[in-house]
Amino acid sequence: MTPEAIADLPYRPCVGLMVVNREGHVFAGQRLDNFKDAWQMPQGGVEKGEAPRDAALRELEEETGIPASAIEVLAESEDWIPYDLPHALVPKLWKGRFRGQKQKWFLLRFTGDDSLVNIATAEPEFREWCWINPQELLEKIVPFKRDTYERVIREFKEFTG
């Protein structure tokens, strides 16, 4: 695909989830489909007709096993935050229909016990998970998502310390 063709593609609607524990650390998972040391917060597509908040709670359980009963929604990003995929990935993901994703981010306080986390879900996304300082996560995220993560961490800073 040419850079011009990619620039004409839309963004895929998606939600991102910044799940924080009582200590102010953020849930991060190491992607199952990436053999590099690539970590990320849970995220996933918004289905047609689905409200972003509903998508966030669905994706939370699908990717982490954490039920909605074990979180409190603290905040939602003011805007949709887009990111572009590297050009080489565009034809490989989502059948080449999107240039990247635009994400509505939710800050969720995890109120449960770590035993509720189960990344061995029906369709696993992560090989490992941890609680991590938000600034440390910036060092582990894939480079093309770093600006998005910086913006999310900055926007939710009043809630995470």
C-alpha cells in the first residue's frame, strides 16, 4: 500500500483501559503475538452499536479476566486519541481497512484481589502480566503507541498521583 492510500484509510474505533491498583500501578500485559519485549494496557475494538464504556468493560474481562464488579470507573478521556500503525503493519492488520486506531480511554480502579486476573482467557492476548509504574510502562510500550500512552498518563495523572 502506498503512503497516500494509507493516509486515506479511516481509524478503527477502539477503547483503551488504564487499570490501576491500590498502589497506583498500572496493569500491563506482554502481547502473545509479539516476541519482543512489547507490553501494553488492555485495549480492543468497539463493536457496531456498542457504547464505548460497554466495550471497555467487555474488553477488560475478555483480555484480563477481571469482572466489572472488581473495578470502579474513575474517568474517561476527553477526546478520542488516534495513533497510526507503521505502514508495514497496515496491510497485515484488520485486512488493511484501517490506518490505525482512535481510542476512547477509560481509567479503572481495580478493587479486587490479584487472583481475579486471568489472562488465560478464551482468546488470550497476553503471555504475562504485571503491575507497573506508569512511567516505566512508557519504556516498554511499542514506539508507535508511546505518544498515545504519554497523553493518557498525563490526562489521568490527577487520579494516579
